[in-house]
Amino acid sequence: MKLLGGLQPSAVVQGAVLGYPSPIAAGQPHLMVGDPGRCPGDASLTIAIFDDSGSVAGPAGSDPVSNRYAEARAAFDALARRCRCGQCHAAVLHFDLVGGAGPLPLKRRVPGSLSQALTIPPDACGCSLLGPSLAAASRIVEGAPSARDLALVVFSDFQLFDADLERVLADMADFPGEVQAVALGANPDIGGLDPGITVTRLTANDPPGALGRALLRSLAHGRPGARIPPDPSGMAL
Ligand SMILES: [Zn+2]
């Protein structure tokens, strides 16, 4: 296993990104997600939105044990370990608009509230609407005028039930920064996504860390020296 930047410990990680038999708990070996490089000097903000609906998180869903959250945490950890500027911010939102956190700086460590937001909220209903969290992301951006490098990452199977889905997907494409759709499961419904959106498809067959690397590619956008291993379904950086 190749070490990247001397920062990522080599570790044996079992299981797959999705469909892993048990979540990777805190304290277990770091997932190999890569090196996000150096802080660019400008303020940045990455907003991650998570779909906790039954088709993703249910017993027969595309990520029934919520390993996506352990992988997302690994990506945030990787950036935090490299941030010295205090201007690299992240926010976490859920489709249900409960249990979110941020934006907060990721300097040296992931803030506790942001880390705690990386789980299925206990009071989540599992709605399949993207519109409300997308609107919340827009409000966060409006409240962070100094953030020059913006990124949005939506983790979903895109089996969405928004009343005006076409409008919602247009709004997603109009986000004023890089937009990545991480399409979960074997049958994501990504036909309506704008071609300007980067689509990363992940299934149970992808290697451990693929979801974390997908998030880290957005977190590391514009960062000099970023080195993130390629995945079959994702682009290298
Ligand atoms: Zn930084």
C-alpha cells in the first residue's frame, strides 16, 4: 500500500464501502483516503448533504450500516490534519434538516459537532426530498461571503420525491461552486442531473475508502499538492 505525503498510515481495512458487515468504528485504522495537500490561502467551504431515506439507509438500502459516515469522517479528518490556516470550512446537512452542523473550520481536528453530525440523526424521518437541504446550503453560502472556493457534495441514490424535481436539480447545478453527486447503490437515478455536475457512482463492490476519497476530492479542490488515489468510478486528483 502506497504512502501518500508521509501522512497517511498504512493499514489493513476490511470490507467494502457499501454493504460492509459492520461500521468502521472510531479508533479503528484510518481509511486510506489520500493527502488533501496544502491550504490555498483563500477561505473555502464544502457542504456535504446526506440522504438518510429508506432506499439508502434501510435494511435493503444501498448503505444499510451507514458506513458512508465513517468514510466521510475519514475525509474530514484528512483535511483537518493538513489545515493550518483556519479558513477551511465544512458543513454537514441531512435531507431531514435535523442533525446538521457547521459551517466550522477544520483546523488540525474536526470539530466535535461536525463529527457528531456524521451519523443518521436519531430523529430523522428518512425523507427523500433534496430541495430543503439544498435551500439550507444556499443560505449557508449566503452567510459565508468570504468563502471563495465553494463545493457541494450530495450523497444519495437520487430516488427523489421533490414535487418540482426538475427545478431542484437545476438549483443543484446552479450552486456557485464545484458540485459532486455521489450516487449510492446499484440503481441510482441520475438521469436528470446536469452534465456540469461531477457524478461519482459507488456500489457495494467499490473498495474501502472510495466514498471518503470522493468527498476528499471535493474538499481538496484547489489545494496545491493534493494526491488522492484514483478509484474505478471516480477521478484522480
Ligand atoms: Zn486550511
